[in-house]
Amino acid sequence: MLVYESAREYLPRFDLPAFDASKAAGLSDAERARDELELFNELPQWKGQSRQYAGKSSGKNREHRWRKMSDEGFELAHVTLQVLQPERGLIHPLNAPMKRLEELAERGDTGAMCLMTELVDQAKRKATQADQAQARRWLQEGVERQHPQCQLQMGRRLLLGIDGYPQDMKRGVRLELAARRAGYVGELDGLLSYFQRRWSKSRIDLTRLYCWLSIDAQSRLTDSPQRMLAALRAEARRDDSAELTALARELDGKQFTVQACADLGAD
């Protein structure tokens, strides 16, 4: 038993019930879209706390929710749980899950196309070159089919110039904002980096940055909005700027939505 426990992370998961395909057939398009949005928005924080899952039971509660989604017929939650085990913080092998995602992608499941990249990102060292190539190929297909999660993933890579993609700010921010308008939050580091580079005395650029920092704080435990306001007030004092002081006062405590931030644009 001790040997099994120590090797658990290197073995496929055996504690999940078989997926009931008949329930998947009964899931409406609206229900599937809702579940995809919830799953993808929470995946970057699967191993820690978030606004939705906070406290000591965060992992247990997240796993319980994903199992419920799977039981209701959402197969992408089931595949995710085959790789990621939130309750224990374990990452299991990608082999069979990646094979199943490719089968779903070949049938036109765009959510499966995007999930490949997310699982490869989370699995990191457990992902083979073949896994990475498969994820990359289907990510491009998902972007062409305009799935928001694929747009978000590609946009982030282009903004940061990572994972072998050349930096392309114009296309990257366009893809990111398209995903945000669809309600997808996910990882915001690419978009935040973009607006942080544009720090100036420009009211609109500062508002855009604060807006996205506040969205980040709505899903993730961070004090970035407060730290930005502190920096803005310090700059206002240094420059004796009544305009910046007024802007900091206006932004402090203001509630933003993802759609409102996307509507602010980027130029």
C-alpha cells in the first residue's frame, strides 16, 4: 500500500467511475458551453485556492464540482480528472486522456481541442514532445474555429512570445479580447503584461490596466489592484498631479465586469 501511495501520481487514475456517454448525449449545447466556461476559467488554479474555491477544502470542493459535471454528461471534466486530481494535488499520465481528446477533436469538439493545450501546460514535465505537437496542432484548429479558450491560449502565447510562437502584440491582444468578450478569464498574465508596458499618464491606459487587474482579483487571490493604486498615488504625489489623484480615487473600489474591460479595447 505504501508503494502504491508513493507511486500514485505516476499511474493512471483508477478511482473514477466510467464515463456515461448516454448522459453526454442529453447535455444541451447551452449546458455544455456553460460547463466549458466554468472548467476553463478554473483550470489555471486547479492546484490552489481561488475566489470560487477558497480555504482548506478548496481542492476537495473543486474535485467534487468537476465530478458532478462529469456525472451530468460533460466529458471534458471527466478527461480533466483523469489527469488532474485537485483534492490531492496530483498529476497523472497524459497518455489515454490525450488519445481520447484527439478522438473528440476529430469529431469536431472544439473544447477538446483547447483542453489538450491546457492539460499539457499543467502536466509540464510529464508531457512528451508528441503531446506538445498534438496540442499545438489542435490549438491552431481551435483558433480557426474561433473557440474562446483556444483564442485565449494563442493570444497569451503571442503577447508573451512563448512556446515557440513569435511575439505578435496586435494579433495577440485581438485574440485575447475576443475570448474575454465571450466571458473567458483564464490566465491574464499576457494581457496584464501588455497593459503594464503601456503605463503612462494616459487615463484610458491606466483604466484598462486597473480594469484587468480587478478581473484577475475576482477569480484569483491577489492584491494587484491595491498595489497599482498605491503606485498611482505615489506617482500623483511625485508629479503633484490632481488628475492622477482623481483617477486613483475614481478607480478605488470600482466594480468591473469582463465585458466592460473588453469594451475598453486596447488602442
